[in-house]
Amino acid sequence: MGAIQVKNLTKKFGDLLVLDDISFEVGNGEFLCIVGPTGCGKTTFLNSLTKLYELTAGEILLNGEAVDLKKHNVSYIFQETSTMPWLTVEQNVGFGLDIKKVPEKEKKESVSEMLEIVGLMQYRNYYPAQLSSSMLQRVAIARAFATKPDLLLMDEPYGQLDIELRFKLEDELIKLWKKTGTTVLFITHNIEESVYLGEKILVLTNKPTKVKKFITDDLPRPRDIADPEFVKLRNEVTELIKWW
């Protein structure tokens, strides 16, 4: 049984059909990238998964049960900054652990480990206003992984960053994912990013959105964007996304 099972997911807004009978599975600890044409409903899918939107039909299961945010540990990283400006970097990263009432010693160890991986140890006492955009995203990512979520949802978290910063953050993300074994669903409009990060790639059609193809990406890590096999897979995904 997959960690995530999506069965016949359908979502309408009035008469507008956005998600049309979508089904797929993601294994425990897998990294899935979701790509598709602009406006195809990728974010609508995540909002349906987190119960921000009520499903029109179908179901989404997490470890065999209907997703319940009161029961399941689900973290969500947005494209926009989500740090709390009145807390330091260290306090931001430990915020979820405070809510879960994790013992202080265990919390400090976990926070320090996350900060070390994302390269923010020397900034642990800084406030968000003192940090760059890329550093703020590192804080958000470290905070999400610190709680060891059952599922981490990421909605184009690097969309506003330049290419060099994206690659650096992507490498840090892979380190955290490997360290924690968290199941990750990562939405992106960047095809190269999906091939660089994902173990699986879910390609969606234009609206009304269906699953066009579910691809296994077993390229060895660390991945080389100049490798012919990488380029071949990137071109395949590019062709699949074209809707004209």
C-alpha cells in the first residue's frame, strides 16, 4: 500500500471541472514531482489533499486512512515567505516541535541538525527581516522537516529564486529528504527541477485535468543536468506537457 493513494479524485467549482478522475499512488518515503501546463490545477490538488477544498468525488488516503490533519503529521511549504517575523531562525525552526511539546533537549538537537544541513547555524539568532529570500526558504524547509512529517507538500517553493540559488536549495532538500525519509509531493512548473529532484514524476494534462503519465525517474544521484539520460528524460516530460 502506498503512503498516498489518490482514488478517482474529482473537483468541480460550480460547473467548472478542474480535476477529472485522478488516480495514483506514492510509496512511503518517495519523492514525487507534479508537473503540468500552467493553470492545470496542481495547487487545487494540494488544497484538496489538505482539506482546504472539499472533494467533489473520490478520496485521498494517507497510510490507508482518509487524510485527517488532526491525526496525520502533514507539513506544507508555500512559494511565499512563511516565517514568523517575531521569532529568530532557531525559534522558527523549532516552532512545530514546541506545538508538539517535544522535550527541550530533543528539540534543540533536532533544530541544530536541521540548521546544519541547510547551512544556517551561524544565523540561528537572526530574525527573518535580516535574511535573504533564499535563506527564508531554508528556514521554512528546516522547520517542515524538523517535525518529521508523514507527508511534506511543497508548492513551487523556489519559483521566485534564480537558477544558482535553486540548485543549491534543491541539493539541501535532497539531503533533508534522505535524512528523514519523509514522503514528499513537490509541485513545480520547472521541468528540469522535476527531473533533478523526483523519484517519480506525475505529468498532468490541461483542464479538465487528468493524469497524462506517471514516470519513474531512476537516474543516479547526484544528478548531472548535462548527462544525456537526464536531457532525454527532460525532453520527454517537456513533450508530454505541451498541450498545443
